[in-house]
Amino acid sequence: MRDTVVIQGTGGVSVAGIQIAVAAGADVIAFSTSEEKLELLRKLDAKHAINYKNNPNSSREVLDLTGGRGADQVLDVVGASTIAELLRALRHDGLVSAIGFMSASEKHDLIPELIFSAKTIRGLMYGSLGMLQDPSAFVETHKIKPIIAEVFEWNDAKLAYRAMLAQEFVGKIVVKVE
């Protein structure tokens, strides 16, 4: 049985996550906030795409798509505002890898869900060369190319920052430093 991975968002981390999960043989369920973005994620071979902004019960849809089992893994790039819903989409003994924190802090009592379903939330952080070597080899072997949404000159770094805040892109925002 193939793993099912839920990945939310359309930024560089999310798009790379989709590419890597697909290359590893997983079925990807992509979450985003607009039909236009979801269509682009389908082109990256996401098997299913859910507009979680219009569907506050997106975990139910994940459960339906997985025959009631839930996703094996979730890549969380948003944080507090979506974590409870993502946990409901996860199978018993599943894993949430939290790498982002874009939302305002909200308090959720996650302990019962984590304990009674043996679910795990793991924080991800990249920093050392050693942490990057294995993923880099995988990306190279599978010929995964980054999706570049837009390239800005250094003098336009403020525009790049505004583009990131607007969240209207799919892929990476690049600022050229010369």
C-alpha cells in the first residue's frame, strides 16, 4: 500500500514536499486556498486537491479519500490555525511534520488526540550540511527541479517580501544577490 501524504500550501517548501513525496511513490493530497493554485498542484501530480479555505471539514474529505484510514503523514507549513484539523486527517500512529508557523497563535488541546490515537507531531528544522545531504541526493537522483514563481532583483527585495505576504504564488520566490 502506498503512503498518503497531505501537504498544505503552494510556497517553495510545500511544492518541494509534493515533488519529493510523489518521487518517493506516495499519493499526495494537496491543500490550498484557491482553485487556480490547486490546479497547478494537480499538474505536479498531486492525486487529490482540496480547497481547505472553502472546506472547514477538510479532514473528513481526507478520510473519505483514504477509505476512512487517514493520511500517513502531513506536512504542516501553517501552524496553529490548521493543526487540529490536520490531526483529524491523520491515521492512527501517523506523523505531522511541522516546518512552518504562519498563523497567529491559537490554543488547542491536542493531548487527547495525540495520546489516544498515538499520533506524533515533529518539528523540522534545516541548518547543518549533514541534514541537507540525504535530501539533496534524493532530489538529484529523481531529477526534481524547483518551481520558481518569480525572480526579483536585490533592489526589489521589498516587492519580493510583499509577494510572499500576499501568498498568491506557487513555488519559490527568489531574490538575486549580485
